[in-house]
Amino acid sequence: MNPAQHLLSADNTDADQAHSTAGNQVQIRALRTIPDVYQDDCLGSLIVESLQREGQSISNQSILIVAQKVVSKAEGRTIALASVEPSRQALQLSRKLNKDPRKIELVLQESSDIVRLREAPNGDSEGLLITRHRNGFICANAGIDESNIDGIESVLLLPEDADLSARRLRQTIQSLTGKTPGIVITDTFGRPWRQGLVNVAIGLAGVAAVVEDGCTTDAWGKPLFVTKPALADELAAASGLLMGKDAKTPVIIFDGVNWRDQSSSINDLIRTPKEDLFL
Amino acid sequence: MNPAQHLLSADNTDADQAHSTAGNQVQIRALRTIPDVYQDDCLGSLIVESLQREGQSISNQSILIVAQKVVSKAEGRTIALASVEPSRQALQLSRKLNKDPRKIELVLQESSDIVRLREAPNGDSEGLLITRHRNGFICANAGIDESNIDGIESVLLLPEDADLSARRLRQTIQSLTGKTPGIVITDTFGRPWRQGLVNVAIGLAGVAAVVEDGCTTDAWGKPLFVTKPALADELAAASGLLMGKDAKTPVIIFDGVNWRDQSSSINDLIRTPKEDLFL
């Protein structure tokens, strides 16, 4: 047992017993001391070091929500715009949308389809480009992020495969602590119909995207339609309560959630185009 | 000070001080002893009695998430299907959708527009009717609920004005306890593009629908686009972690959330059709 394992497993038994009675109480904590993250940093180690520094523990029943931003940075997904050569399509869209053609080029490279496009209303503001990311989910600008990058002319792409990122993070945390918390990688998306932004899941390890509600009859014994809560998106949205947009708390820990470890993938959260009435 | 006030304010000072350092930790609790709710029950009283029975307290910084189901029941929104006379349009849609025309009639009465309609694929299954509810939000079947109703041939409509329901609930709780927690009334909706259901806000008192993120620069001092988290929907989605679909825990309490009491309405969560690319 290495020192990290020792520290983190100190309250192991109690924590695991407490979690076995999950159902009436959930605790959400922010890690406060995650440092700035750079390419080739080991994010799992940074998380475990922060846990130790802050005297916080995790158990096998904990779930860690991790902002895409720090995952992408560690994975070197920062792209210097000067290195991008816009295609003819990107140049055409650039005029319609009043956006940098190099950013549009990256959006197109990251996407399998353009879902909606709204032209720029006038010279001062930008249009809107909503695409299906190669990983399946739909969002504005393929999730490409212009904020919190050190270096002015660069952008941050989503992880290439956020499920894989989540599984690797989990392995690192397991090797350092002996614990296997669930992992959900999130990004902040807008939504049809509703104002405001919410965090949604883009990559998973251990945590089911969607669960079947345990009960098949209601409180009066009448059969219920099977409901399927989107557990990963419930966790992602909840993490927004503590994950400030200043990127200082990119890791949020949940305890007390009623879940069980299983093989999982973000694909389970994505409707096929055939099922979807809003494409 | 009545006995309820006394009990609930026992840890008043500590609780209010604890909440002033909100930002690193959120606690979510379920009320476990809310009884079955019937028409003309005072839901606020039932909540306060449950708090007392369970020895749980709330502060002015708490937020209560309340399932639409118990609000609608207390408000007498249960409709006997035998009392409904389907219109010609409901009868026509009934054949296309393979649904009870009386239910469709109620959906139409509750809605301002039909947003999408998918015909029944075959005789065994039902089609899909997505409408804009008179209160503005878009959902399947105008949010009409067929489960957890005592009496087989009846359905439950959403509250007529869930903002008003939330404000009244808050007033009752204040009069019984002296505390003014925020209130969010929620329902469980499907979503475009993504599988699984999440709870969303349909009525508010005190809690902002959407907040402006406090910071205008990122961690490196670079100006940020203003982000607007949908606070009410973050809370609603998070409540799903403890609000089982068997309706036994329809009230969930949040503490530690960084929010401030303000005038609020569900209208602030709804995009105008002009802003929306997915109508």
C-alpha cells in the first residue's frame, strides 16, 4: 500500500458502509486545489494529489465529475490557430457566420454533420453553427472552446475519445489509491427550447449513461411505464452547482448516489437520428 | 414563535453562517415521510410536518425541489377521463397516434401549439405528441401524467401556474417556520438528441431560472464570454438523484448552493420561438 492508498483508504470501511445505505442523502464536494493543467500532465495524479492536500477521501462508491477543459489540456488538444489552413467550405461559412475561418475549419474537422446554421444577423455579431461531433453528441461549434487557453490565438478541442479518457483516468486513480470511483467527463452545452447552459456528460467510466428505474409499480401498486433517468446527465448538471466557469474547480466529487459500477459509454446517451424528431 | 418555528430554527445561526461560505460543498437530502397527497391537502403543511417528524431543518439558504405530481394532486388537477368529451381534432389525432382521444383532448386543451407529431408505427404502440404547454415549455403530451393516480381512468394535469404554486408553497412554509427557502417545482421530461429522462424546472419562487456566472475573466485573466448557467435546471436535474419515480420522495432539499433570493419565473427559462433553431 503506497502512502496515497493509506491516506485515502483511512475511512474506507465507514465510507463503504455509509454508501450501502445510499438513497436519502447525496454530498457534492469540489476539489479546490487542482493546479493549472498543461499538456502531458497526468490528470489522475493531479487529482489524487489534490485529494491528499485537502484531506479529502473517495470510496468505490464515489463518482468524480471532471470538466472537459482539464482533460483536453492534459491530452494536448490545444491547437494554435496559425497552424490551421481553412478549406473552401470553411471560408464560405466564415462569410455567412462572421467567424474566423480557421475556427470553422476545426469545427468541420471535429464534426460528422452540420445540424443547424444561423447566419450572422449583422457585421458585429457571429452566427451559430450547431454540429454533430464525431463522437455523436450535438452541440454548438463542436464543443471547441476559446476560453481559458494560455496563449491568445489558440483553441481547445474536445478529447478525441472521452470514454477512453474517462477509463484511463479511472485506471490511474485506481493504481494510486486502490479505489475505483465512477468517472463522468462533462462539457457545458446550450439546449433547444430552454435558456441557459447546463453541464452534460460527454465521456463515462463505470457510471451508466441511462438507468432503468428500479420500480415497475407506483406507490399504489399500479404498473408504471418504465422510466429511464439519464443518470450521467443528472450528475453532470448537478456538478454545475459547484463547477464555476472560471475553471478553478474542474473536479467535483459525489457521494451517496445510488449507482453500481458497470461497463458504460456515452453512446448510450445519444439518440439515433431515426429516433430523433428534432434534427 | 410557534413550535414548528422553534424546531426548525434550532440551528438557525450555525446554518446561516455555514451557508455564507457556500461554494465548496452541496448537500442534497430527501424528505422520507411525505404522505400520499390528496386534493385540498395543504402541501406546505405536509412538508413542514415531515421536516419535524424527521428532525430535519431548513434555513433561508435552503432550496426545496418539489415534484409536480404532489403539487398537482393537492391542487385537484386529477381529471376523470369519463368527464372528457373529445373534439373532432382529438378524434382524428387519436387514430394517427393510437392513443385514447380523451387524453389527446386534454393535451390539446393544455397546449398552445403542437410542436411535433409522430404517427403510431403499428397497432400495438403509440405515436408521439410533443406540444408547447400553455405555460411555455415544450414536452411530450403537455406533461400529462398517467401514473400514480388512485383511480384507474384518470390522469393528472400540470399545475395551472406552477410559478404561482411555488410562491404559495413558499408563503405557507414561511408562515409555519419563519424560513424562506427557494422553491423549484419540477417535472421529468425527455429531450431532443439525448436518451433518458431528466427533471427540469416548471415553476419557481426565489430561485433564478438562469444566472450570470460571477466571473468575467478566466483563471488567466483573459476576458470570458458571459456564461449563463441554468441554475433552476441544474437543481432540478440533481434532484433526480434522490427523487425516485415511485413518488415516495417528492421533496428534495438542497443546502450549500450559491444563490440569492430574487424574483423569478419559469418564463426566464424559455426561449422565444424566434431564438430557437429546433422548433
